[in-house]
Amino acid sequence: MASAVINTLEGLDTELETILTSFDTNYAWNYASVKEGLGDLYEKAKREQWNSTTQLAWDTDVDPESEIIPPAVNPLNDYGPFKKLNAKEHRRLRHAQMSLQLSQFLHGEQGALIVASQLVGGVPWIEAKYYAGSQTMDEARHVEVFSRYLRSKLEWEWPINESLKELLDATIQDSRWDFKYLGMQVMIEGLAMAAFGNLFQLCQEPLLKELLRYVMRDESRHVAFGVLSLRNYYDDMPANELKDREDFIIYASELMRDRLVGKEIANAMGWNADEVSEIVLNSPVGQLFRTMLFQRIVPNLKKLGLLTPRVREAYTRMNLIQFENFDADQADRDIGFQ
């Protein structure tokens, strides 16, 4: 019996990674409403809770090698080795690309789960603790649904992308509560909402499309949670502290812009990783996808007063500044999430 327990623990050790975290935890003894908008957002979160086990059609038959998204949006369409693939190899590539994308969604959602749980203790307002508690439940459900879809439908799960892992670690390990909002609610959740929206619009598989619909409804609230909580927080911040936030925004943006460059796919297909990265980075599809990921982040940073001259210069250099007036609320209404 003891030997069986030891073997089980050793097996868990290979699946766990421990990182050191330290952050201030705040009691909030004022139970009255002190942050405008958070109470309404919490009420909306309570109304919109859902059960993935009963509300998604898990009995849907899914062919993991089918055209879940249209082949025309593949950034490798003009790549020489891609053109030489036979039908079987095309199916394997489609399978690899979709499972890779959803695997990164899964890993990002686990990071969001951890950060939301940290916010429950770290935020200084009771209504923010209420909402962070509801978001923790949301994120647990998101991990559940992406994991189940990957395991039961695609049957292929990829490790976390190095750039995404680096940003998650930086957000989880920072001791300042506003950095957790900034890293997760504004940056990572903003990117995720755009990526989910892009896949939702393209998706041709009904179960995944419905799964994304439910997840996006939650995510639109999570981004709003960050913007509402941080509103006016940076208005009078000392220049040296504001510079820390500027540095983090630029660092996070560069990491996320360059994270999906095709190296994992190249290795899986036996192709030259540098060649594939160059093709993906320079393809019209790849460039459009990477820039569109920021269409929610830039206007939200502007709302928070964080589109400072330094950040503006960086976003101009990265060809992202054109999104500063993008109306994310209208985009959500157009899809049906508000």
C-alpha cells in the first residue's frame, strides 16, 4: 500500500510545477459599495453562470482532422513543403494546428484561474472580492471545457508555449495587485477575447463554436472587471512607479505578439523551424491575426491612462496604435455578448 502511494506521488511530481509567489493579502472591512460598476458586474456574473456538463452537446461527433476552420486562413498555404503534402499529411497538419491553438487556450485559462484566486485575497474592495470569486469559478469551468474538448474530441494536447508561460509566471509572481489586473484582466484576457472571437467567427464545428460562445460571454466580463477596478488608479501615480507599468505593458505586448510563430508545428512536421517562423510572421494572415489580437488591449489602456507617450511609441513601432479607438463594447454587442 505504501509503495502504491509513493508511486502515485512520484507520478504527480512529473505533472506539477511549483513557482514561488508572494503578494499582499487584504481584508476589506468596509462591506458597502465603494467601487462604481463592480456590483452590477457581479450581479451579471451570477445571472450568467452555466454548467458545461449539461449545456454543451458533448455527444457531438468531431473529426479532429476535419476542416474545423477554413483552409484559406492557413498562413502556410504558400510554403513550399506545405504544398507538397499529400491528403493524409494535410489532415495531420490541420489536427496539429487546431490542437495547438486550443492547448494554449487551456494553459492560459489555468493561469487565469490562479490569478483570479490571488485577486480574491489581494484586491482592496469587498465587491472586487465578490467578483474575483465568481471569476475563479468561471476560469475553473474554462479549464474544464478546453481540457475535455482536447482530450475527448481532438485527443492531442500540447505543452504551454514558452512566451505565454513567461508572461503567466510574471503575472502570478508579482506581489502588486494592480499588476495582476494589468497582466491578466487587461493584457492576457484582452488577447484571449480577440483570439476567441477570431476562432468563433471562423469555426465550422458546432460544439466548439458553442463552447467558445459561452467562454467569450464570461471573458467579456473579466476584461470589464479589470478596466472598472483600475479606473483612475494610475492618474496620480509617481513617474517611477508608472514607468514600471509602462515597462510591463511593452514587455507583455512583445511577448504576446511573437508567441504564435509556428515553431511547434514545424517541429511536429519535420520542417525548418526558422523558415516556418519567417513565413508565418510575414504572411498576410499571420500579420493580421497578430495585430488583431491587440484591438481590445489598446483602447482599454487608453481608458486607464496607460497609453502614455512611451507606450504609444512602442505600439506605433509594433503597428498596433491604430486600435486605440476600437469600440470593443460594440464588437461584443455585434456578436451578442452584451
